[in-house]
Amino acid sequence: MFYPEDPEILRNTVQSMLDQAIDSGDVPKALIVPHAGYMYSGPVAASAYVLLRQRTEIRRVVLLGPSHRIPLIGIAASSASAFATPLGNVTIDQELVRTLINHGMVTCLDQAHQLEHSLEVHLPFLQMALPQAFDLLPLVVGDSTADEVSGLLDFVWNGQETLIVISSDLSHYHDYDTARNKDRATSRAIENLRYQDIGYDDACGRNPISGLLRLAKKKALHCKMLDLRNSGDTAGTRDQVVGYGAYVIQ
């Protein structure tokens, strides 16, 4: 529902968006990227994913996104061995999943993943942008504190071989000017690692974003905005828009 089913069309679509994106040259440890249909947020997401084209060291992607479909307390992993897209399978790091379950950091709940788009829309971008195959740790985040999410991220942080990706859109269904003002304020909070200033109405991925920003501040990292637009700028009307931002943390 969010991207073309035909492998060739999907490959060409993602390739075109990556080719049109500006590579800022930043080397990411973590990215925050939107998760709407490609015609709406794809160009914004590409501004982050283009940074991965030369990152031959990345072998694992830890992907966190919000739960849209079911009420969820805590963080949910999947029992699947792989996620499939039209571009092929992405192997899930089942050993790491078991470790997180044993440490009580996540539960295994396939229902949380079954219809959840906030994770899966990123996979074709990752498959196209990264120069080599990678293992995936996909986690759906429900009602969780910044401390809980940051603790999990710190546990799986590792070195340059691990990339953290947080999936989130920004404001939803305001008029164009209202959305721009709200999203600018949210963007400033994200760039300054002020996770306490981000509300649930500001970003649907507020909980995973908060955990990442809390950890980034603890590790004295920096956040940079790469793109900030909304659906009124890309492919929609301007009466009710959804905001999209892309950020790199390094």
C-alpha cells in the first residue's frame, strides 16, 4: 500500500529518489526518517538514506517505529527469520532478539508487526542504499519511556557496524501553515536533543525518538536536520497535511 509491488518499478522509484537527494557527506550513527507512502515522504526519507551509499561497514540495522495498528505496552520484536519485500528478503538477527527477550527489554509479539507499516516502508530504501546485505532488528515501540528506549538502544549500540533508524512522521492533519509552524518547533527540539519538549501530537514516533535523543545527549552526539517538508510540499493538498523530517545523528 505504501510503495510499488513490482520489483523493477520499486527499484527504479527508490533509485530515482536517492539520485535526486543531496548527499551532505555526514557519517550517520543514527537516522530519523518518515514512513508515509513514497509519493508523500519518499523524497524526504531519501535525504537520509543517500548517506548510506558508501557505508560498507554497516552490517546491522536496528529499526524502531511506532505502533499504528494495536495498543502496545513496551517494545515488540518479531519471531520471523526474515522480512520480505519485492526486492528480496532481509534477514532478522534472531540471536539478538533472543538476547533482548532474555534481558526483559522486549517481548515477542508478531501481531504488532503483521500490519505495521512504520518499519516495513524503510526496507526497500535500506536494501537499495546500503552497499551490502545487512541483518535487521525490527522493533515496534508502544507505551515506553525515554529511559526504556534509550536503555535498549545503548545495549545494541555497538560500533560502526550498527546503524540505528527511528521511523516517525511529524504533525498530522493540520492546515499547511499551522503544520509548518508546529514542525519547525519540533524540528528545533529534535536538533537540540530536547526530547522532553516533544509531545505525542508532534511526532507519531515520539517514544522511539525520545529514547534516541536521550541517549545521543548522554553520548554527547549531535543531531542535524537534513530535510523538513510536509505532504502539501510533495504530493497532497494543503488543507490537511502530514509533516516529514529527516535527521542524522553522529
